[in-house]
Amino acid sequence: MLMLALEFFSWWYGRGWKQVASSLESRLVGVLNSFSVIQLLKTLFAPWRRIITYPGASIGERFKAWGDNAFSRVVGFIVRTFVLLAAFLILIVTAALSLVELIIWPLLPPAIPILLVMGLLG
Amino acid sequence: MSTLIDVSSSRAAQARLGKTIGETGYRILQASAASLEVAALSLGLVNGQRFAWLLMSPAILCYSLAVWWKRQLSVLPPQSSDLNGRLSVDVLSRITTKTPQHPLGLWQAISNHWQANFFLHHLLLVDEVVSPHLSTDSAELDQALKLAGELAERNNSPTIELGFVVAGLMLASSNFKQQLVRMNIKPEDVEAIANWLGRNLTESRRVKHNSGGIGRDWAFGFTPLLNRFGYNVSLNIEKHNAHFGWLTESSGVVSMESALASSTGAVALVGPDGIGKTSSVYALAQRLIEGKSKQGMAYHQVIALSATDITANARRQGDLEQIMLSLAGEAAHAGHIILFFDDAQSFFGSGPGSFDGTQILLSVIQAKSVQMVLAMSSNDYQRLKSSNQSLASLLTPVVLQELPEAGVMHVLEDKAIGLENRHNVLVAYESLHEAYRLSGRYEQDEAYPGKAIKLLEQAVSYSEHSAVTASSVQKAIEQTHGVKVSSAAPAEADELLNLEDKIHERMINQTLAVGVVANALRRARAGVANPRRPIGSFLFLGPTGVGKTELAKAIAATYFGAEANMLRLDMSEYQQPEDVKRLLSDGQSDTMSLIMAVRQQPFSVVLLDEIEKAHPNILNLLLQLLDEGQLTDNSGRAVSFKDCIIICTSNAGAQTIRERVANGEAIESFQNELTDELIKSGQFKPELLNRFDETVLFRPLDQSELSQIVSLMMKEINQTLSNQNISVQLTPAAVEKIVAAGYDPRLGARPMRRTLQKAVENTVAQRILRGETKPGDQVQLDVNDLEL
């Protein structure tokens, strides 16, 4: 029993704590991937879903195509920016929660008897 | 007794605790932690702080234990490189201080785990067969655990899984290995199953790859038309979480990716049916949708197009071209589409449901606007090169090579898991071997692994007690090909052992010839004959009308089930050099060629009459056929003769046989002399005669044998008349008269049938018409009744 208790503490303050730290990284990478952050940054000003108008021969047609394409890029930029903002917000929240977990983690085992004593003593 | 597994180690203790808690305990701990936390928070809010602290303490305890179980106890990562540091949690948790440290003790401790059952089920074994053959010698356990460690290393497994320990126990026991051999199981199969299990474990622990997230496709265009006419391979792979394993890293897939990224971006994926062209493209699609591409094609999607679907949607002239152009335009505009033309030849106007889109494809490829893969067979690629050089030159060929046996077995193992889940059956390992072996022998038109997979799938329908065994595979091939491959059943074995009697029911005498042929058939059916050559090959020498053809027919009827299973070619019609082409025609110009006939009916007696009259080039082909058991047709496709019995007949030496038999010599006494004579006279080359399994001499028939032939023919006549309930008998004098009239020294018994027809059938026919013979009558014909 004592051996198992020692193993528990050894894991909690060793490999277990490391796992919490590494899960911080994987959670952040997960958020970046789920929101396609790298892709969106690379294509921030690209036309939305390639909805573009090919320019014609006349000046008027070219001007119209330029206007259409600029609009498509603006739509793309707005959508991507909103998604990126949401991603960064979630990234910050995730990082904060993970950091809290990392800090609280070593406090949990001693908290068990302390809280028990506090409860009993009132 | 030495202690090999340290049951008192902290790792072993953790494993046992983990097993005690189990998945149920973990859930209870989680639920308890959550409930206590909620209760504590609630009490805290209503100013019951003291009780809140009291509840938080066990809540944290439950949470801590649950986390410890999930991240440590249930997985128990390796601790050190020695045995005790690497044994998996499944093994350690099942061993206690009471477990005897010997092979039998360990087996009894772990045999109820699913990984142990994986071995038992796939080897068709039960515990009662394994336990008695495992020793109680701890030295053997040491050997078993070493083998298990080696298997883990070979499978790149950080821990020694329970399955590897099972394989180690089986392989370290010489007693058990002998038992396996007795059960016709190769000990190597145990290792193969361990590797199969290792791959499954790796696969089950595979971390799902990032597939791009929500904004993956926002920089690419919409593809409404392609979605309507095509099948998005990539999105379906993503949706169903399909995994193509090692195939995604195979040389074919990597070459395809490089070829798509370079040059024109158009690939001709070349290989025979069944080699895995479609699977390779699917594996490429998986690789790309998981963003693994190093060629700038990450998240590109593969869309498969079918000529039939496109044709079905074209209503007017010119619609096809318009649809094709629109599809290509949409793919080019979208920017991340790879078009996949499975059965590409149907887009070049070849085959059913096809149309000629060559010019459209040519212009699209020349513009380098769309990446595409065109899958086709080698023959179709060659045809494209000769018919449309400009298009072919723009395609980068990627030729897929047939997998070696080990590779095919891996594919079959993966397939077996799918079949087991889909059909709720068990696929025994022996069935995989059998599917490989029999598909190699009987499915000549397809390549591995496709043909073996197809056969294994067919075998599911023949499963017994929910198990697909070697016998299921044999039944599947017997059903689809009409061949006998399973062991002869007692009734059939009895028939084979008495084959001579069976043949003699329709053949008179010629015991030497019948015996030789019967022996060859028994060898083939018992699996003793060389499987790379025809079942049997014989040269029948003798005068006309002595039973050479009749014996060939008897073989077709007794061995292949019907006289119709005989392909007969008169070689006197193949005397010119150009006749070789006719013989080997692939069926496009001559549907009656030997090759076509054997392709359609591969289990036959091939009777080549008057072989000595064939052109020497044809005799050279015959050498190849007898040696290799196959011929290659004009278009380069091999056709197997390994399930044929080749019989060549010749009248060469007939005069000598007749004279020497007339002088009272036994036919066996001058066989070698006659053969030498035929070689010296240049009628046969020695290399040809040596290729036959046997040269069989037929002797002329004597008077009594001819009488028996008449009796046999009368049986056939009575068989026909039995429909009218009439039977005919001949008196001995009548038989004698028919023999005298029907025998010709030059033609043997050949005129006998005509004579009998004239003498008996005509007579009976007239009597029936005159009303003299009625149903139920027994007619006896004497000499005077016969119309000769």
C-alpha cells in the first residue's frame, strides 16, 4: 500500500505534471489547427472561395472585374479576421485554463488532508 | 525455480491496482468527484463552508485517483529496457504471487485476454489443445519471454504486449510446435499473427491527423458540378476516418504525388486489374487530406469521375464535351482538385459506357490547369501510346508493381479484420494462405492482391460455423471455376482408387493405357503432381479406331464431369507457319482459338489429334506448354493449362504396332524400340517425346473386344430407347455379323457405330413406325432381322 502511495506521489509530481505541461502545448496546437490559423493567415487577403470575375477586354469590364474581385477579397478578409479573432480568444482562454491547471496540480494532493482538517475544525 | 517476472515490483503492483479499479471504477471515481464538487460548491454558496471543505477533500481524492488511473495505471508506459520494465499492463495485471513462473502457468493466467483469443481463433485452436503442450520448465519461460521481447522490437512496440508473450510461449515450446505441424499449421504463422496483431495495436493507437480545420477550403473554389458528377474521395475518407496504412507511404503513392507536382501534373497510373490502382489513389487522397504532402499539395482533394455517369447525363449531341469542359474548368478554377479517371480507357472511347474525350483531355493537360490521374492497364497504356502519341507523351507513367507474397498477406490480414466486422465471422489464418495460393493458380486475369481479396470475400459465403477456413476458400474456387481443389471426399477417393473400373465401363481393354492415365489423375487429385505443369500429358500412339479418342472422352467425363469438357483440335489443320497465330489468337480475330477455348474452359482435356501433322513451330509451342503449363496469346496475356490434361494422338508407328501385335508380341516389350524408331524416322523430336508424362501404345482390337464394343454401343441405343420403354437385344450370331461388317483393319472399330446404326437403329425405327413394336416391348434381333 505504501509502495503504491509512493508511486502515486512520484507520478503526480513527476511524469503526471509533465503530462499536464505537454497537454498545454497540444491543446494550443489543437486550437490553432481547428481554426486553420496558419492557413487563414497565409490567405488572409485571398478572394472568398475564389469567387472572382475574369477581366474582359474593355476598360469598363476590367474596372468592373477589379471591383468584383476587390469585394470578394474584402469578404474573405472579414470572415477570416473574425475567425482568427475567435481563435485567438479561445487560444488565450485555453492557455489560461491550462496554466491554472499546471499551477494547481501540485497543490491538489496536500489539499486533500488540509481541506479535511479545515472542514473538521470548522 | 528462478523468478522471471517480478510480481512484487511497484510496476506490477500498479498494474494490478489498475485492473482492480478498471474502467467501471474510473467512471465511478469521475462521477463521485463531479458530484462532490457540485455539492461542495452548492454548500459553499449557502454559507455551509465547513461542509464544503469536507466535501471538497474526497472530491479531489476521487479526481486525483481517476486521473492517475487514466494516465498511468491503465496504460503503464515502459519504465526501463529490461523485461519487467517493458511488460505491458495486460500481462503484469494478470500475474500474482500465486502464478507459477513457467509457460503453462503464464498461459493459464493470460489465456482469457482478447489478444490470446486473437491467436486461438485465427489458428482455429482451443485452450484444450494449447495447455497440454506447454511445459512447466521455467527455462522455457525465459526463452518465451525473450522471443516476446524480440517480437515487440520488430513491431516497434515500446511495451511487450500480451499477444507477443502468447506468440513467445507458442514458439518456445517444441511440443506445441510439433502439435501445430500435426494440425497442418506452420509455426511461422504464429509469428505472422503476432505481427498482424502488432499492426492492429499500432493502428488502434494512431492519433487522428489534423485535417485542416474549419477554414481549410476557404481559399479554394466551390465545386458544384464536380460534386454532382464525381465522387469526392478525399471528403469520404475524412468522413469515414478510412485509413490506408502503409499504402500511403508506398513507392507508388509517393511517385504519384511527385509526378502530380511536377511537369504537366497528369499521371498515367499503369497496372493490371487487381494490383491496387484505385486503392493507391485513395491512399494518396488520405495523405493529402491529412496535410502530409511535401509537394505543396496539402489539403488537395481527389474527385473520381466515371464515364458512365457523365454519359448518362448527356442528352444531346455535344453535351458530353460540354460537361467534360465544364468539369475541367471547375476543377481548374477551384485550385485544389485532382481529377481521378478510374478505368481511363472508357474516356478514350474503349469499352461499354465509354466516349471519346481524348481531345478534351489533351487540351486540359496541355494547359496544365488541372492535376489528374488516369488509371489504366498496361495494354490500354500501350494502345493509347500507339493511337494518341501526343496525349500519351504528356502523361507521366507511374507503373505499379505486384506485391510480393508477404505484402499480399499483409493486405489480406487487413482485409480479414474488415470482413470479420462486416459479416460477423472469423477469418482463420489458413484461409488467407489458401486465398493467396488458389487465386494465384486459378485467377490468371488479375493481379495480386486484388484476386486474393476477391476470393477471400467469396469464401465468406462458404463459412462453416461462422468461420472462414481454407475449406471455405476451396469451396469458393470450386464453385466459381468448376474445379476440384479440396481433399477428395471418401466417396470420391473410392472412385479415384477404382478409376480403371470406371473408365472400363465405357472402354474395352487397353488396360495399359487406362492404367497410366488413371495413375496420373490420382496423382493430380491427391496433390502429388507438379502444380506448375498440366495435370497430365500423354502421347497416344496406335492405329485408328482402337479407342484413343474414346479414352480422352472417358477422362473428360470421369475427371471433369462431362464429355463436353474436352477441347479437340485436328492438328492437320495447323500445318502452315501462320497457323501458330491462329492457335494463339486472343479471340478478337478468331474466337475459336485454342487460347480462347482454354480461357473459357480451363478445366478440360485438350485433345490434339494427329499431332505429327502440325507445323514444327506449333510443336515448339507444345514444348513450352508441357514445360511451363501456360501459353501466351497474341496480346501478351498468359493462359494457364495447369488444370488441363493434354492428350496428343498420332497414328505414327501404327503399322509396326499392328504387325508386332499380330506376331504375338506384348505391347510393353517393344514400346522403347518403337519410340526410337519414331525419333530416327524424324516423325517426332526426342525433346517432345521426353516432355510427355507418358507415351502410351494402343494395340489393335481383336474379335472378342469388338463384340464387347458392340455390347457397349447397344447399351447406348437402349438408353435412347428407354424413353419409349423399348429394349433391344442381339443374338450372339447377330453380334458376330455386325462385328464382321463393322470391322475394317485400317479403321479399327470406327465404322462400327455406322454399321450398328444401319443394322439395329434402322430396323427398330421401321418396326416402331409399322406398329410392330410398341412401348414395353423387348425386341430380339437375329441375323436375318438385320438390314446390312
